Amino acid sequence: MRLKTLFIVVLNIYTIFSAAGQESNLVLEIKGETPSQTLVIDSLNRTRVFQDLNSLKKHTSSIIDTLVAKGYVDTHLKKLAKKDSTYYLAQLELKSFYKYLKINLPDNAILKEYVTQTGIAIKGDTITIETAFAKAYLKKLTSIAANNGNPFATFQLQNISKNKNNNLSSQLLFTSKNKRTIDNIVIKGYETFPNTFLKRYANIKKGSTFNQQELLDQNQRLNSLSFTSSIKEPEVLFKKDSTIVYFYLERQNTNRFDGFLGFATNEETNNLRLDGYIDLQLTNNLNYGETLLLNYKSDGEDQSQLNATVKLPYILKSPLGIEANLSLFRKDSTFATTTQSAHIYYQISPHITTGVGYAGIQSEDLQDDFININNTLDYNTTKFTTNFSYLKPQDAYFFPTKATFSLTASLGNRETDIKERQIGLSISGSAIINLNEKNSVYVHNTTQSLWSDNYLTNELYRFGGITSIRGFEENSIFANFVTTLNTEYRYILNQSLYVQSIIDLGYFENQLTEQRLSLFSFGLGAGIRTKAGVLKIIIANGKNEKQNFDFNNTKLHFQLGVRF
């Protein structure tokens, strides 16, 4: 009983003090001398309830300062009256409104260059702006000066006076110090970072003019590299005679191992068949920015493919890089093809490269010399290539590439018993359209075409499978012209899981078999973030325009990307 009585007493005391606290709040109403002046005051984002009289008076003063900055320069408080215990009324007089401010500039070439960069025209050593934007304009000038190597420049308005035409005039006071340049660059956290990427990729150079905004952009470029990340924004140490920039980076494990198992039904035996795929990528293990790619595919029967690529950027610290590739492909007992290529590329910008290359192709017909029903022959091809590519990354764990574009053209000769001129063209591009943080749409197109007077089966493009058009056998379709469109709607459930729809479209032409067919593929997929990497599960069914839907054509793929 005593406990219950004590609880009631405490509750009543709490209620009384809470009510007293609520009653102590002060309400402020601010009015002008006319209804139109009151409307101007009410348009401001102002507070109406205060805890004490001191904060109420400070807020009233800030409202007056805001009105002065907007052009009501004669605004003053006529009275602040207490109407009752919690209600106060402030009466303001705004008087005339001065909409424009005329600023007289001193004879200083550097200052006038900064003013020109703001986009305001200089007329007779003066500029005219709206009074309400004066504070923002001075801030903009300060930012421009800082981005032009003058971070300690100051801008002030003085000698403000009124004109007869209800405008204001003032004098701009500009103080400047010596222009700052970057004298030293220090990397913290990843001391063995390949310095060539500072100059060639991020465009960070000693002796360049200090630019605060450019430093942030450069730091973002470094953060977009796959093998490093930015821990925090760069910092600057200004000494009396030097400027030192500090970048805070962390090394990232970007070696990747991907593999998947695919289950499908053999059309002849109706038995379950196992497909295989291995993709190994080693990046920056020598702190040089180098990349080694090793890719192997097998369809579980008689088709296998091996690709090895080495990419070395910034040879001799120049914007030139080298890429070499070796490709082996075998189609059961029909043919085997070996491709060797070398490519020299030039980096135009952090996201754009262009280059030229050379490729040699040797293909061997493995069939009986007297039986050749697949239009295959031994041949040698030499060709020269030119390439243009664009890649834009984004900060997203599941989908780190925002957009890509690549164009490759080739010109060469194929030799069998005769020599024949051939032209090849390959175009691919992809983009992610982010609808919001969780929803996005992915679109990817690849188009390839080979022009020749006649064709061999073992030189045609091969496509189909998880990396081209899903729901079809890996490299099961041959064509001299092919275009595919991959689309996905993606929904990120949380940081560890996403789901997606799959709709793939395709069209190909094969002059040897006189085929011209459209392809369709539909499916669903999901990605799961694990401790090892991302596990992808894809189920898709593909058919051509002359086929009916057959559940036996459904392909189920598992792909695990392991980072180490």
C-alpha cells in the first residue's frame, strides 16, 4: 500500500513540473507596420516558441539581420511588448526595399578574373547584383579564389551607401596573398601505392595550382580504383613557403576468383549434365597496378575454352599501357583455334582509353579430310585492330560499374588456299539506371559483325551462356552477325541480398547455315553477400522464335566470386 501511495505522489510531482515547464515556454509574434511588411516577415523561416526571454530576443535580432541582408537595410525594432505571461509581440519597421547592390571594383586584374568566373559582367569597373545575394556572392568569390591557388583571399563590402533610385552602392575590399601551388604529396595508410596513378590517373601533380575542389575530385578518382579506397578526405598543410597535400588511402584486396556450376539436361540422353567455369583475376599484387586474367570454360562435354590476359599500365611512367592475350578454343573433334594478340593503349582521361593492336589467329580442322560437313578448314588470320573504351565506376558493393562503352574495329587477311580481306566490328555498352537506393535497371548490349566474301564455321563469333545470352548453351550459337540485349531489374533487399529479373533478347545471322533468328530468354536471379564474396544464383530459359517454350531448356547457374 505504501509503495502504491509513493508511486502516486511521484507521478503527481512529475506532472506538476512538466506542466510548469510547458507553461514557461514563450511565444513570439512578429509584425510589420503594414500587412505587406508582415507577409515579408512571415516568409522567413523563423522560430515562434522559446524557452527563455534571452533566446527570444536573440531570434528577433537575427530576423532583423536577415531582413537587412535581403535589402531592407533600415529595418529596426520599434517595440517588444509583453502581452501576457507567455506571449510577446515584436513590432518591426522595414521602410524602403533596396533590391540591387552596385559594387565598385578596385583596379586589380586578379580580382577581375575571379569576378569574371562568377558569370557577372563587369561594366566600367562595377558590377550589379541583387542585394539578397550579396553574402552568397562573396562566398562564391572566396571559393573561386581558393580553387585558383589563393585559399587565404578575403572579400569585404565597405562604404555602403544609398542611391536616389532606391539601390545601394559599395566598395569591394580584396586582400590576397601569394598564389599557392602543391609542393609535396604524401600518401598515408598505403605507402606503397603506385605513384604513377597519382599523376596519370588522378592527375595529381607537384607544382600544380592548389585547387580545393579539384583535390576532392582527385580523391574520388583514387577511391574509384579497385585496389584502393579513401579513408577520409584529403588534408592540406600550409607552411610559410610550401603547401603539402595528404591523401589517406587503404589497400583493398581485389584478387578475385569466380566459379559456377550449371545444371542442364542433355537433349540426346536426357541425363543431367554439369557445366563448369573458372575466372581468376589478380590485380596490383606487385603494387604496379598490373592485372592478370585467367578464364576457363567447359560445357561438360567436348567444348573447352581458355583465355589468359596480362595488362600493364603506365609503361615507363607514361600514359601508355600494354595488353597481351592468349586464347585457346576447342570444339569437340571439329576444330581448335589459337588466338594471340597484343594491344598498346593510351589513356586520354581516367575513364577513357584508346589504342591499336595486332592479332594472329591459327585454326586447325580436326575432322576427317574426306568428310567435312561443318564448313571448317585450316586457316591463318592476321589483323590490325583499333579500340576506344570508356568505363565509369560507382561506389556500390554489388554493382561497382556504373557505365561502360567499347568499340573495336579490325582489318586483316584470312589465308586458306587463297588470301581474303576481312573487316570486323565489335560494339558493347552497358549502363545502370539507379531509380533510388534500392531499385535499379541494368541494360547491356553487344553487337558483333564480320564482313567477308565467304565464311568458315571455325572463324564465326560464338555466343550463348551466362556471359552473353542466358538460358542457352555456352558458345552453342555461331554467327557472322549477332546482337544481344541483356536487361535486369534489380532490387536490393539489404546490404547482403539482392534479387533481379532477367530478360535477354538477341538476333543473329549465319550465312553458312542461312539462319536468321531472334532469341528470347527469361529468368530470375539473386545475389548473396558471403564472407568469401558474392554468390549469384541465376535460373533462365531460352528459346528462338521458331521454338515453343520447353522447361527442359531451363538452365540453373551458381556463381561465386571470391575476393582474396
